[in-house]
Amino acid sequence: MLLETSIIMKQSILLLTCLAIILFASCSGSEYYIDNPTDKEVSVSIDGQAPVKVGAHEFKLAEGKMKAGEHTLQVDGGEVVKFTSEDVYGFVNITNDPYIECSMLYGNGKDTTTIRKININGVMYEGPFSERTGHYISISDINFFPHEDFKNEVKIAGNKSFVIYKKLVRKNEFKKFYEKEFE
């Protein structure tokens, strides 16, 4: 009886320790990025913190962590903008311009991506695209960030014959990207 009680106590302590770790991890936030798609360096302040410099066209890992919820953004001492991050793995979109999500099929299989028409600066494009907007953009389902290219080859795990990967493209770089990947 004493042995059984001891085992139950140890299991209970282990379970409570695991729950505490999970709770702490979910409350402490997650790494996030700041993207500057402009042609000039900017100073970015998140939640009233000291501004950080983000170079032109830089996709920068931010210092600190971001929790899901309400936040503020200020660029170059300008207007303070409120935004919400629902998914803590993402990036701060300082211009609030749309980003284009592009899908790429690797391997042999039926392409299940949806073909859409999108308008970028008055030009219509058709392909496996969708827009993501807002001052905070989730990247938990993105394989290639704005500063990364699609790979020529990827490994396909398990018994799959294909995989679909996603990349985000800055609006101001989309035309060049489209000409390279889709024409």
C-alpha cells in the first residue's frame, strides 16, 4: 500500500511539473520577427520598448518574445498603431502592406492548391496565391520567409509522393518573383 501511494505521488508530481512547464511556456511568448520591406532603414518600437533599427529589406529576429494579444507599433517616432497577434509565431508588418502567400508543389501528385487571381499594383496575376494582411502576420504554416527563395529540391518524408510548401513574398517584390517562378 505504501509503495502504491509513493508511485501515485511521484506520478502526480511529474504531471504537475509538466503542466507548470507547459503553462510557463505558453505565458512567456515566442520569438517573432520584424520585416522592413522599404528601401530605407527604420526605427521600430513594439509595445513602447526602446526602438530597434531594422535595415532596408531586412527580415530581423526581434529581441525578446511576443505573447498573443494586443500590442502597439511605432515606426520612426510616428503614429502609434495597435495590432493583435493571435498566433505568437509571426512577424510584425511595419507597412501594413499585403504579403502574397505562394504555394509550390514538390514531387508527383495532384496539385490541390487553389488558383486565384490577385491584383498587385493594377496588374492581375493568376496562380496558387492568396494575400495575408495586417500589422502582424502568422508564419506558423510558412516554409520560406520573404527573404528566402523556394528550394529547387526538398526531401519528402514517409510514403508521400508530394508535398506543398508555402512562401511569403513582399508586395513590392512580387512582380520579380512571379517572373522568375511562374513565367
